[in-house]
Amino acid sequence: MIKVGIIGATGYAGNELVRILKGHKEAEIVHYGSRSYVGQRYADVFRNCTEIVPEECGDDNIEEIADKADVIFTATPQGYCAGIVTEEVLKKCRIIDLSADFRLKDVSVYEKWYKIEHKSPQFIKEAVYGLCEINREDIKKTRLLANPGCYTTCSILTVYPLAKAGLIDLSTLIIDAKSGTSGAGRSAKTDNLFCEVNENIKAYGVATHRHTPEIEEQLSYASGEQVMLNFTPHLVPMNRGILVTAYANVKKGVTEDMIRKAYADCYQNEKFVRVLNKGICPETRWVEGSNYTDVNFVLDERTGRVIMMGALDNIVKGAAGQAVQNMNLMFGLPEDMGLDLVPMFP
Amino acid sequence: MIKVGIIGATGYAGNELVRILKGHKEAEIVHYGSRSYVGQRYADVFRNCTEIVPEECGDDNIEEIADKADVIFTATPQGYCAGIVTEEVLKKCRIIDLSADFRLKDVSVYEKWYKIEHKSPQFIKEAVYGLCEINREDIKKTRLLANPGCYTTCSILTVYPLAKAGLIDLSTLIIDAKSGTSGAGRSAKTDNLFCEVNENIKAYGVATHRHTPEIEEQLSYASGEQVMLNFTPHLVPMNRGILVTAYANVKKGVTEDMIRKAYADCYQNEKFVRVLNKGICPETRWVEGSNYTDVNFVLDERTGRVIMMGALDNIVKGAAGQAVQNMNLMFGLPEDMGLDLVPMFP
Amino acid sequence: MIKVGIIGATGYAGNELVRILKGHKEAEIVHYGSRSYVGQRYADVFRNCTEIVPEECGDDNIEEIADKADVIFTATPQGYCAGIVTEEVLKKCRIIDLSADFRLKDVSVYEKWYKIEHKSPQFIKEAVYGLCEINREDIKKTRLLANPGCYTTCSILTVYPLAKAGLIDLSTLIIDAKSGTSGAGRSAKTDNLFCEVNENIKAYGVATHRHTPEIEEQLSYASGEQVMLNFTPHLVPMNRGILVTAYANVKKGVTEDMIRKAYADCYQNEKFVRVLNKGICPETRWVEGSNYTDVNFVLDERTGRVIMMGALDNIVKGAAGQAVQNMNLMFGLPEDMGLDLVPMFP
Amino acid sequence: MIKVGIIGATGYAGNELVRILKGHKEAEIVHYGSRSYVGQRYADVFRNCTEIVPEECGDDNIEEIADKADVIFTATPQGYCAGIVTEEVLKKCRIIDLSADFRLKDVSVYEKWYKIEHKSPQFIKEAVYGLCEINREDIKKTRLLANPGCYTTCSILTVYPLAKAGLIDLSTLIIDAKSGTSGAGRSAKTDNLFCEVNENIKAYGVATHRHTPEIEEQLSYASGEQVMLNFTPHLVPMNRGILVTAYANVKKGVTEDMIRKAYADCYQNEKFVRVLNKGICPETRWVEGSNYTDVNFVLDERTGRVIMMGALDNIVKGAAGQAVQNMNLMFGLPEDMGLDLVPMFP
């Protein structure tokens, strides 16, 4: 039985970790950390856990948690994990960080886009980027796992096969993404009030969103080229789900069959990425509550572009689900343990 | 392994049966019945099941299904189950009917409220009303199970303890209920279009809704009185969830403690009914996707009334979840097998 | 041209006052007051007003505003208006208070339900309760107008005809109300975040909501009896709209025709109250964006109860629209000036 | 007083024509046409019009309507208007067609994208494309007005200034659009049910949507080049609103000032197009219920692309509002008569 500590258990991703881990046969939560609710019963903060989680929220002394846990999930704001991780902690237990602190290999890129100083750059090199379908073998061996961002996971899984196979002109790549509102977190801001989000759609962070360099870095690895792209996120009046619509010029001579084969090569043995049949567009409703990412594409012969599409649940495959998938890999368990969730519809 | 046939697998309740049973260790679905989609792949109708359900939809020859299944769930319109059930079928396999056909013991009440002739009244007597928390022992022994309605389950579980304990004047009982839109089913009607339901709330079926006699009948059994009440359903712009707000005068001398004790007496050992702490109102968000019903009450000393409240997920505890709970009871399995679902939030 | 000052212009009701008054031929807004946004352009707070409102938000020095305005709307939290109103101000300009400060005639009731001390009880007596359809003649003459609450307007207009005509047993009256989320205001609270409200319905303020005594007082005037009732509000995932479902026993011998006549007697000449045809339930979607209240009823012969229903837009007839209707009356203008708004659907 | 006939009055755009025209001082509706509801009271179909529209729905004999109307709006499916327009009708009254029948100048393009035969190609040449901000002078003189599509209006107004000023490489233009669900119409389809649309976002009509050639044609006129682009619409769980996010490479040497000047040149005197301040992204909530289109852009120096954004209400500026704006132009009235609507929020 893996003993799990959660730091940041009272955010949306934290609560989803609880939901998933409660159904995981080999995991047991030993710490529900929360800066804001220390001493309150966890189930009084998230009443879905009434009569399921009797524990109180604890404060976040990472050394103490490391003594009792085999793995710590940090579902915390940027900068937090980098500020508390130490060699001593990592010797005692593994860390799966859901923030961006260890996702980017170039610390200057991190500091530029996130506008904060990185407090422990010495761990960046050993940290493994936890996109399971791509880095599986490295993940199995790491003690410090950088869990990818929600937009990033969706964007990369959607574009990766064509980037890797060299079928698209990456200098033309544009990613237009749409997200449900849970991605904005649970803190009280006027902009996220029901009446402000409902009956509205908007772009935000245009040309400046911090998931951009993360997508660029991973697609650069995949393609062997330096990738620079436009990424535009939009806020959609729904709780969960991310949809990515990506555009790129295909290289000369590229056919639909070649594209389909590239997707198959990458994903035919991947349980959590479903390549849809021709003509079927991914929709967030079909993945809600599950760890699946649905992907597909349309080749527009008229314009010479391929429109790539992907959908996932931002709190599951885009956060807590992928984090558990990473935990399974890191601890030698079946990768899908506790993640065998049929998407819930409607 | 219990072999399960589903008739009406392509409605919302049918799809939820699939979702739940796919996570049930002792059940295997052998028939996905659908009048409208015979010959189509189930996963092409409900794409959440892509790469999870490879089977096609079959037509609904109940004899053939009965040959291969241990239990048949009928998630079908009123009148359908009554029209196909026979002694031969019941000899071969058990039936859990999610429609109203076998819920009411008085066939004339059924025919009056549903305005259809009952095709097999001979089976009404043996059918057991499947509200697990109330009829557990009878459920274990039956071969024909009448699964309660969604509004009904929520209404009865909310009011039952006080009706049973004799603490309220049942002649003053009023039930005001609010439901998400999945309760209206998946057939294409203008009234259920997104733009008609969104940004709207309305009452419907005022004084005529067909769940009324079902609630009355069960509360009459509980109280030993003939109960007649007002039940008013409302349509709420959300996918899932039912909230019941019920009002009744308390009898003279009834105190808050007496009321709380009545709830505890009924539910303290019931896993799927959570009596909330004083001051906490049930909300549908905290039960979504799960088999829980949350209940609580406020005693208004000023007016001498108790306001009883209950919340459940209409497709889970109000339909498919309770149906599986009943199946577990009927087949001697742990009652919560496959139903250990933490509510999904948000 | 009536010069209008708005204190609290940057709440939802304040913005709705702006929207309505911008279309009012005889009104001109001379002050956009806002505690939080002083010095910012109004249109930068409410971008719907881009290129429509060039003014900045001003602070709320009521004497200065009174010098330039003929009427001041206070769309402010409870206690604010009572804290600033003075004889000097009232000599210079009229006040329409959208808060509860002057709605209740008994200051002790106010202080008990609102849990704040009333700062200017000397004005309570002269204040007129501005439910136009009921107090029209008094409204025309007042200088201090207490604009009714949103729930209250809907509840009273729904029940008033039967209370007045003596057709129901008021001791059995129960009001179950459902509101969109704009009623909760624009301040940043976790409970009002999109993900907390969306896909949820809950009751709140059960047996303690502060609109209760206001409804009771007005229905007492209408009936000549002391009315005590249960009022339960619910929060619905939609922006606008209130639906009231009210229950009462009818007195012996009361028929459907008598009830229909009572509604007609009160409302047949009222432009803003629409009594629907038999069998049609009020729905919030049909009044959205307008000053209408739709009402109707069902007489349940079986139980001897009448179910009364009403729907309005909480920010229009429930706040800003009724405030403008009151202004029209107070200044001798046609009552519907600026309010000739066809409900917007969908 | 202009006498107006509406064919297709019982769709969402038809109802919005009614809402707007009821507030128009110089227009009077003389015919409420509806294929599906002939003989029923209009207000029984759209209950927002209770006590506002007493008329019944009429059938659609265009000759008879032309005898009594000065202008006919056809808010009907593709092919309908082309099938009924005749020289006799056009001699008697003007036509504003909200369908696509007369939008495209090349009949073969129409027939290819719409997959129907054009029944009256002889009128295509004289028809004027009614995007008021661009074709104002021609609109004033026409008797047959092709009202632009909703996506098209938003897309063109967003991109037009840069296309006209020659600042972008039009071969790189990509338009990613998001629409509320009212654009899908009021017919009963499973795909448009509340539970299917709510909590979901999807792309549809990828590379094949029929508004594509309309956008291409108009941007070709603006730029003097043959434009071919990708247009991808998405369905968003909200009633109203379209947001367009468009991407193009800027030409060498193009600066932010040059782009801002191009927008100003086109729109500084346009009431209904609001160019937002730097850094402010258009959002659909700020235009809802109004005839405004909000536009803005971000120049991404990093990638050399400009991201252009536009938002409008698909039923107002995207349909009924623009149709009335066109009517005003055609009849020599102030262009904004009846359209002075402050956007309604929330």
C-alpha cells in the first residue's frame, strides 16, 4: 500500500486526487494538506467527501509528511514546490508536483514566463516531465515528477504524432484552446463568479499564457526542431474539459493516410489516448470524469492545412488523473490502476 | 459473474447502467438493447464508451436475452416492461424494471395516473418496490424488481423517517422538487433544447405528476395512514441532480432532537444515505455521480413546521445506481459493490 | 429631464439601472457612484457600457449628489441608505432605496432579521413601500421610496390577489422560491464561483431569510390578518430570474373561477403583471430582461390546495425596473416610460 | 410607418426581429409568418410576447404579404427565399433575406457549399450584401438585401481592416470561431438537447462550414486578392454570442500602431463596432442583447502573428439587429433607430 500525502488538497485538483485515490486499491491517503483550512475536517470543505474522508486538513510541514508518506503530491501554486523540496525530502519520499516548477528545463524560460525566481534550480535536471505516453520509461525511474499542465497535456497529445513524424510545418502551428472554468481554481475572484463566466466566452492570456513554453519545449524534443507557436486559451462556461483545435500546414506530399498512420503509431497501444474514427470530432462531454484524451484530425486539401483536435478532462488527464498514472508508473503498478473510469455523461 | 442484459441501453439511465456495471467486478453486460440504434455500435451512440464497449446494439427479443442473461434491466418507457414480461422469462432470469410498471400495487391508480392499460397486472403483486433502505429483505428474494422513480426516491428518503416515527402531520405534507434535465430523457423535443432549458426554471406537471401516487403509497406504508400530498416538480438548467424541499407541520411537542433521532434511527447504518450536520443543507453538487442521498432538516419553531431536504443524483441513486444496488441485494453480493463512487466535483 | 444619481452603480442592480435609464427619454444620469471603483471609468468596470457611458465612477457624498440630482437611487448593502439619509438631503431630492432599510415599518423586526441597528428610524414612517401595483397612489406622493426586494416582489404579486380576496387560509401559506445567481451580488465569494453554482441547486437561509418579514408584512396589510409563513429560497444555476411556487389551502367553497376572478380583479389593468392562461406555468425565460411578472395558479381539488406561481426578472421587476417604475410614478411620468422592454429570449 | 412582414417569425431570429421591431418607432409588423404554427397565436409559441403580440401566425403566401408590407424579412432555411422571390414581389416590396440565398455572387459556389440548386439566380446580381459598415451606400439603394451570416459578420468585421489595409498575409489567415447554441436553431434535434450541449464544447463542420466562402468572398473584395482560409466553428454551452479568434502573419514592417490605425480608419465613426482599448479582449457577455460588435487585436512580436478578436450577439448583429439596421438604411431612417440597446449583463 502506497502512503500518499497531498499538499494543496483543498483545490479542485486536490479534491480530484482524493476522489481518484479513494478508488485506488494500492494507495492510502495519509495527509490532507491545506493552507487555508488547517484543523477543519476535509469533508466540511468538500462535502462530496462526507462520511468518506473523516480526516482533518493538516498544515504542510513537508519533512513531517515525508516521514509518513511514500509519495507527496503538490497541487499548489507556482513556486511552492520549488520552495520546499530538499534533498532530504527526496531521499525519504517521491514528489509529484502538479505545478509548473519543474516542467521547463531552462530556468530562465521559467523565470521569464512565470515572473518568479526559481528557488531550487538544482533539481530541474533530474525532474522528469510526466507525460506518460511520451516519457514512460524515464518516469518509472524518477523521484521528482513534473506533472504537465492541463492545456499542455491536451495540446501536446494532439500535435505530438505529426510533430514527431515530421508531417507538418511547425513554424505554422497555431493552437486555439478552450477550457472549462475549474482550470481557474477555487479562489474567490470576481472574474470567476457564476454571473461573469456563465453566458460568456473570452480569450485570455493572448500571446502570453504560461503554458506556451511548455508546449514548445516538448514539441521541440519530439520534432528535433526549435518550435515557436501561438497558443490562445479561452474560458468556456462549463466546469470541466479542455478542447484543443490546432492548425498547421502539412508538408508537401503528406496524405490523410500518412497522418492517420502517425497517430496510430503513437497511440494504438495507448489506453488513455483514443484516436477517433474519421469524421468524428473530439468533444469534452465524452471524456468528462475520465483519464482519456480523444484526438482526431481533418486534412483540408483546399488550404493544405491539417486541423488537429483533442479533448480531455482538465482535472483528470490534465491534472490529478495523470498524476496518479505517473504514480502508478513510478511505483511499478499497472499504469491504469484506479483510473479505469468510464467517462460520465451527461 | 452475473450476466446482465439491458433493454433501453441508449437512454441516459441505460448509459449510466453501462458506466456503473463496467466498474462492477461481478457483472458482465451481455446485451445492449436499443430500439432506435439496432446494429449500430454502442460506442457510436454514446462516445464516452469508445474503446470501452465494442458491442453493437441489439434488438429486444426478451426470450433470447433471458436465455443468456441472469438479470435484465429494462430502462424503457412506461408500459414496455409490462408488455413483455412473462412467466417463462421470469423463470429464466430476474427483471429489474426502471419504469413505473410495477411500482404501484393498485393497478387502477397506475392506469389513472399513467393513462395506459397495464398489460400484465398478474405480476404486480409479486413485484417488490426496490427502495433498498426500506425494503431490503423483500428485495433479496424477488425475481421482479420495481426500481423506484428518481423524484420518488429522493422524496421518500427525505420524508420517510418522520412519517415512520409519526412526528409530522402528514395531511400538511408538501413536496417541492427540482430536477436536472437528464430526467427528461434523450428524445428530441423542442422543450428540452439547450436554449429552452438554459437560463430558465419552471414548474411542470403541477398537481398531476405521475410520481405523486408512488410517493403517497410508500409514505402510507411507512406511516400506516392514507397519505395525500402535493408534489410539484421543477426543471432546473443542469444535467443531473434532484433536490427535494418538503414541508410539514410537526406534531405537538416534537423537538429538534426527536427529529434528528428519527433520521438517525433510519439511516445511521445506511451507507448511501448521509444525514448532514445541523445547519448544512443538501446540495446536488455534493452527490453528483454517486449513489448517495444527502438529507437534513430545519425545524422552524416560529411556524411549527419542519423543512426536510434531500439531494441525490437522479441517474444514479434515482435510477441506475439504485438498480445496481438492488441487483447486488438480489444476487447476494455486498450491497455497495460497484457503487463505491466518490461524488465528482465540480 | 430628471437628473438621476446612482449610489452603488457598479453592482448588478446598479448596472441594470444604467441600462434602463439610458433608454429612458426623460432621465439623465448625473452620478455613477461606486465605493470600490472611484476614479475609474464606469465602462471599464462594466464593459457593456463601452462608448455608451463616458463618465467615471464618483464617490458617494450624498449632499453633493443631492445638489445636482432630482432623485438618488441607492443600490447599496443594507444599512447604507439609513446611514446617510438626512432631512437636508430629502428636502433637495428624492430617494429610491433599493435596500431593505425602509421596507419594514417595525424597526425591531428590521433589527432582528437584519442584525444591524437602524440609523435613521425617524424616516421609516414616511417611507412608502414601492410595490407599484399595490401602493400606486402613495408612491406618487413620497420623497423616500423603499423599493421592494426581488423575492418579495415576486412572492407578493403571486399571492396578493388571494390574500386580499380572502380565498386562502393564510396560516397554511408556504412559499418555495428559486432565484438566479445575480441576486447574490457581485462580490467575490467562493460560494458564488462558477464551478460552485453551476450544476447545483441548493436551499439557503431556510427559515431565516430576511425577505420573510417583508412578505409577511405586506400580505398582512392585504388580508387584514397577521400572516406568518415559511419562505425558502433556492439558488439556481442561471443569471437572472425568480420563480415562486406558493402553496395554501383554499377556504371552503372556493372555486377555480373565484380564484381566477381574484387575479383578474387585481391585475387586468396592470401592464406589468400578466395572468397567464389556464394550464400555462410561469417560466423565468419568458420575462428575462423585462419588467413583467407572470403569474398563474393550479387548484388541486384532490388536496384542497392552490398552487400559485410567479416569475420575474430579479434585476428588473425585482430591482432596477421597479425602481424606475417608481421613479416614473413619483415624477408624474407614464408609469411604463423606459420600461417597454420585450423579454429577451433565448 | 414601415409595414413589415416576417416569414419565419417563429425561429429564434424571427422572434428577435419581433423583439427589436416592437421597440422601433417607425416600423409595424403586419405579418407573423410560420410554417409550423399557422393559426396559433404568436404569443403561445413565444410566450415572451404574451400581451404584447395579439396576432396569430399566418401562412406564407408571399404575394399576399407583399400587398400589405413595405418590406419582408425572410428568416427561413436556405433555399426558401430563392424559391419564392419574383419580379412581381420585388416590384411591390423590398426583401431582406436572412438566409444565404443571395449572399454569394457565384452561384456555383453557393450550389457546391450548400448542396442545393439555386432557384432564382437571376436576382443574385442585384442583391446587395448587407454588411452595413462596409456596403452602406449600396444597401440604401437595393430592393433585395442579403443579410450576412452570424459567423460571417463577426469574422469579417474582425479581419476586414487589416485585409483592406494590406497589413496581413491573407494566405496565412485562420479563423477559429465559437458560438452560442441559438445559432443552431429551434428545431428538435438530439444533438441540441440541453444535456448534450451543456458541459461540452466541440468543433463541427471542420473545413466544410458553409460560412467559409462568404467570408472568403468579402475579404477578397476588401483586399483585392483571392482569399482562401480555414474557418472552424465551435459550439459553446451558452444561448447567445459569437467570439472569433483569427490568426495571420503580419507583413514585414507592420507595427502595432499601424494595425491600430487600420481599425480606427474603418471603425472610428461606426457606432456599432467598438474597437476596445489595448489589452482588453472582446467577450460575448459585453455585447449580449445589443447590436454591437467588439473588436481588438494582439500583435505577437515573438511569432510575427496578429491575433484578431471579435465578439457579437449572433441573433442581433449576427441576424435580426443587422437586418433592422439594413432596413433603416434602405428606408432612409437613422441607421440606429430601434437599435439603441445597451448590452444586457449579466
